[in-house]
Amino acid sequence: MLDGSGTGTIISYKPMTNGVIRIKSESTANEDGVQIHNKIKDINLVSNVDNTTITDPRDNRGILLENSNDGWDPANGRGNDFKGSNYHTNITGSTINGFSTGLHMRGFSNATTVSNLVFENIHSYGVWLSGNADNAFSKLNFKNCPNASAIRVDNSVDDRFQGFELPQGPTIFSVDDPNCVE
């Protein structure tokens, strides 16, 4: 558990591609790599980076929950590989200020509870959900985020899968687009 007791503050003076706080499963080959029941509570995250010069919202993130496998592995042809996961993370009572993306949850970051967060001066996305499910959100507040989207939802694909296609019944989806749109 990371508990700032309401007064804890972490200030970043450089872009945080991997987040100021990063929770990541070790690997899909290591069942011990599954992250379960992490908690981030009552902490203030501040970025003193000029986000107007950052073009990719992944280049400065407050909190990043990610996994070594984003849900399917084209290299070995397996479908869902549930060994690399974040489950039951609780993020509450915190302020995330000045980042491109406040909270980015990637592939199998599931059953997460997010509540009582304040997003200030966010430039791209307050919450970015990429290929996860069964999460609960309440009391998300946004201050001075005029050009940001509160929540972005996509299908957990990224530039590692350029040119790859997913068969879905009679339809083939190109995953070059984050939303698998043909």
C-alpha cells in the first residue's frame, strides 16, 4: 500500500512515460507476477512538465497500471493469457495534477476501484482504459482540464501490433487502430 496520509506529495520535473506510480505484473510466464490487492491512498501527484510540448499522451502519466501481455499474444497464437494481471487495485482520495494522462489502466487491469480522485490541469485523458473490465469509478472531479477527455476507452492495442489482424467470425479486424475499426 502507498499511503500519503493526505499530505504526501510526489513532484515530477521530467515526463513520466512509465508513470510516477507504476504497478506492473512481472510476466505472463511467472504466475507470481500477478499483482493483487494494491492500494494507492491519499497522495498528491504533481507534474511540473510543460505538457503543451508533449504530443503523445503516454509520455507523461501520473499512475500506470499495466501488464506484460495486453490480453492476447499474437506470437504464440494463444487467446487470453490471464497470468499477467492487476486485480483489485484500490485508488482513492488522491489528486493527480499536471499530467498528460492522469490514470492509464492497460490490459487486464481488472476489478479496480477508483474513487474520490481530483484531476487538475490534465491535458489529454483523466482516465484511459485500455482493454480491461469490471472496474468501478465514483466521485471523479476535474479542475482546469479544458482540452482533456474525462475518460477514454479503447481495446488495448498499440503500435506493437501494427499490421496484425484479428479474426472475429466472418470479419477480420485490423488492430492498427486503437478501436479495431475497419
